[in-house]
Amino acid sequence: MADNINDWLNEHGDYLYRFALARLRDPHQAEDAVQETMLAAIKGNSFEGCSSARTWLTGILKHKIIDLQRKQIREQPVSDLVDLDNSNTSMDDFFDSTGHWLDKPQALEMPDNALEQKQFLAVLDECLGRLPQKLKAIFMLRDVQELDNENICKELEITATNAWVMLYRARMGLRKCLELNWI
């Protein structure tokens, strides 16, 4: 384990990059998040050795990722400012006028072999890319990073009701996309 700040990037950089890339799904953003993490670690100089350097750096990185996602939501492109009721995640696509399913959702099964898993993950990544930024961010925070709703609301500065609606729309949009492109 590296005790010297100068060795942290060499020893933990690849791990931190993979961690950020898995959550952000953008190589440039992942690199930026790792750089910001290293800068914060050097500037803060608050490592006390109570945990491993990797654990401490990962904690900083988690906060940098959340900050980046929060910034992206606030700086949302005009193209994402569409009425969700008319976008590809319209609830009318799933329910009839009485509120019953038009077509019950199909069960999604995880592929058995490595090639099918790779293809599935590529389709999932494509489907995530089609979601509006706000929906993608809340899905990643809740279902990938497994943050609880209270922390998500605090981080994104939204109400609990808004968070649940956004999460529902994100999941339904992903389900629809996966049903069209995978099943």
C-alpha cells in the first residue's frame, strides 16, 4: 500500500477509473472524476490512515461522481427539456385508459454466456444513452450506486415524490427499450 501521495495515482488510478467508468459510462467524465478526486485528496491532505488509501480515495470519488451528475442535471441541454409525456418514455405506451397494462412486461433474463452478456450490456448502455439526462442520473444513483432515496433527493435537490416518478419513468423507458432491442 502506498503511503506517499505521489504513489496513489500509480497504485489506485486504474481501480478508480474503472469505478468511475462503471457509474458514469463516459471515459472522459471518468478521467475527469479521477483527476478531481486526486486533486481533492492532495489539497485536502486529510488522510489519517484509519482506512486504506483506496477506500478513502473511493469515498472522495463517489462524492465527485454525484457532484458531476448533479451539475449535469442543472446544466441540462435544451434538447432534454422535452415534455416527458410526449417523449419515448410516455406512460400512454404502457397503459390503457383504465390504467391496465396494454402488454404485460416481459421477463428479462440475464444471458448465460459471455458473448450474450456483452451484447446485452451493449444494448443496455445504448438504452441508458437514450434516456433524458435527469432520468439516467437518477437510475444510476439508485439502481447502480444503490443510494437510498433520501440521499438521492438531497444530492439532486428534488422531492421524494419527484424522485420516485423520475425513477419509475427511467425504469419503464429502459424496459421498453430493452424489450424492443433485446427480447
